[in-house]
Amino acid sequence: MHAEMLIDGFFVGGPCDQSVGKQVIRAPFTGKIVGTAAEGGWSELKACLDAADEAFGDWRRSSRSVRQDLLRNVAKIVRERSEELSELLALEVGKPITASRGEVARLALTFDLAADQVAKFGVKSISLDQDPRGEGYQGSVLRFPLGVIFCIVPYNWPYNLTAHKIAPALAAGNTVIVKPSPLAPLSTLALIRILHEAGCPPGVVNAWNGHSSLAQKALADPRVKMLSFTGSATVGWKLKELLPDRKVTLELGGDASAIICRDADLDWATKRVVAGAFSYAGQICISIQHVLIDSAIYEQAKSMLVAQTRECPTGDPMLASTVCGPMISSEAADRVMAAIEEAVEMGAKLLAGGGRHGNVIQPTLLENVSAEVALGREEAFGPVLTISSFETTDEAVKQVNASQYGIHTGVFTSDFRLAESMFRDLEVGGVVINDFPTLRFDNMPYGGVKRSGFGREGVRYAMEEMSELKSLVIRQL
């Protein structure tokens, strides 16, 4: 297949267009060519800026029913093509097909959730009569769209993380420019084509695939009113520094932990930890990287985790049974293997896994990992899980809070007073009780603290980030 860019309602860079470069995409599992994608330069990106800026004037005034209909149409087409989209995702990024189907289902849901918000979003009456001066006045607060939003999306969720930028932006009345990941342009550009087919007006959604240095140049254009970025912490925080006068949301890395307390359902907890650590080869920013286990049940839990890690279905992403597929590239696999080897050299004990075949790394379980090595202090973004024990829950909370990251933490306990206490004390964006932290619901606020991010996604919460409050006071005559 071949994927084209979308600029002002026109598809640019067709397979026979010699004026536009072509990027070859290979499957990370087999190395075979999946397809090609048009790759633009500055002239194409500037055309996106011009188109998005021009279209904003009309789209911001579009009726709520028009925006709602577009979002519903996208969801409808996605569901009609769900298997086609799922297979493309599994081939392009190596996401196991069962997980790919789950992402496509969430993709449709995200557009429906945005459509649900359109009718009631951004209008609120405020009583003014608490102030004696407010007699005879009416107050209201409205939200207005910002303008052009530049969206940079990652490879690991090229459908739904793109949807979490586009859907709320359109619902709030903004126009967008989308830059897909160079590792997964086919999937994101397939979604862009669906938006066009669903009736998106020219210029409202534009997609450009090209070098990141040109994207940085585009962000300097004052017509870009906001950056919505999902990717690495290094790149994200650098971009924020370059945009001190612009709104920015950052969804970045993490090293999520799960805490298993002594009263937990151990069979459930260990199964969910293994799923949360090794699904999609750990290439999720809320994959479990560390599991902290109460010392009273540590040996029993360790034995269960070793057995389940060894049994985790691994390999071909096109098989419905596969949980842990390939890393996105050989470079990514090299990085993870180097981190495992460093940890073992520094005294960690390899309990399970540690092998590699091509881009597939066996689910790996390590004990006694030093806080000084990469796996102890940085995001692994691979199928690696470290285990350690704790004596008190305060000690476990302190260990989680020592991380430079903080998106989600999972806590397994039947003591809901303890759960509430840990919810208050853990320095993360979200806490999941009795399930893995690799759990996200698309209508809830989502984001991290510390190095993990800035601002929040989740459809309604993203709409708030992508709009500006304006107050209206009317004196009754």
C-alpha cells in the first residue's frame, strides 16, 4: 500500500509523483515491506499551515451539529473497516493482532466520546448575586477554540493517540496539522484518509510526513497556537522550552510500578502484572516496569511470576494468541538488550527470559536491579520487569515516588482504606486499584507528573486544554 499526505483537502505525494519523496516501511517481525508513505518537505508543510489557518475562520463558527456529525461518521467508518485497520497496525508496528483490534475499537469510541461532548461543552452560567454589585447582572463563561493545533504522534498507538488529539481538537472548533511517527506513518495516514472520506472540510485536518527538524521550524510560526505532543521526554521538554508563549501538552515516558500488598488476590495480581509488563513487548508508556511485593508473600509471588513469564505467548503478531510481539526496530531491541545486560553485570539476577530472536525479545524478569543502572532509573519501553520486596507500604510508596516519572501506579489490595491512603500519597497522574497500571479509559483524564508530562488528555479534558475561557457579563436593562 501507499499512503499520501493530506493538504487542504487534497492528497499529495501519490505513488507516481516524483516531486515528493517516498518512505519505505518494513514489518518489524518479518522485515518485509508493508508499504510506502509520501514524505514532504518545507513547501508541503507550509501549505498545511496556510490551509489550517485559512480553514479556522469557518470551522470555528461551524455548528455543533456539523462537528458532531463529522465525528460520528469517522467512528462509523472505522467500525466498518476495523479488521483492515487492525491488520495494517499489526503488520506496520508489530502490535499483536488481538491488541490491534482493541486499539481500533478504542479509536472509534474516542471519536464517539468527542461527539458526545460537543453539544454540552464550553457554556456555563454563573450566579453573580453573591456580590451585592451583581444585582441585575447575568454572568456566563464560554470556551472558544485556539486555532491551529500541531499534533505530533508516536508509533506505538498510531490510531488512538492520534484520535486523542484530532477528535477533541475538532470538537472544540480547532483545525489541526498531524505529523505521524516516521516508524508508523501508514496507520496514521490511513486514519487521516478516513477523516477526509467522512466529510472533513478542506484544511480542517492536514497531515504531513517528514523530517522532525522541519516540524520544529513550523512550530515557530505564530499561527500555530498549540502543540500536542506524545513521545520521548527528551524531545517533549525541549519543544516546550522552545514554545514559552504557546499552549503545550506533553504525554511522555514512564516506568510504571505495581504494588502487591500481602492481602492481594495473588493469582489475579500476578497474571495482571505479567500482562501489563509484556503486552505489545512493553512498548506502552504505562507498561509495568517494576513490581513491588510485600515481603510476607514475596517468594510465593516470585515463583508465580517466573512461571507466568516463561509461559507468556511470544512471537508472530498476526497470531491471536500472541501477547508479546516484536520491538519496533532492531535499534530498539539493541537498546533493551543492552539495558538487560548492564543490569545483570551490575548484580541483577535473571529469573526468566533474556533471549532474543530478530526483533523479538523474550519476556524478561529480573531481581535485585540496582537503582544506578538504566533499568532502575530510565524507561525500559520493552518487555522487561524488575521485582523487589518491601516491608511496609510507606516504603513502597517512597520507592515509587523516588522515580523521575509518574503516570500510573497499580495497587493490589483488599484494604480500601490503605488503597485510599496510597492514592493520596503516590506522586503519579493516576492510580489503579486491583488492576495493572497499563489501564486507560478514554473518557478519563490522562497524563503524568514530573518528567512524564504536562497537561492532560482524555477527550473532555483535552478539549479544555484546546480552548480558551472567556467571560461574559450582561447588565439587564
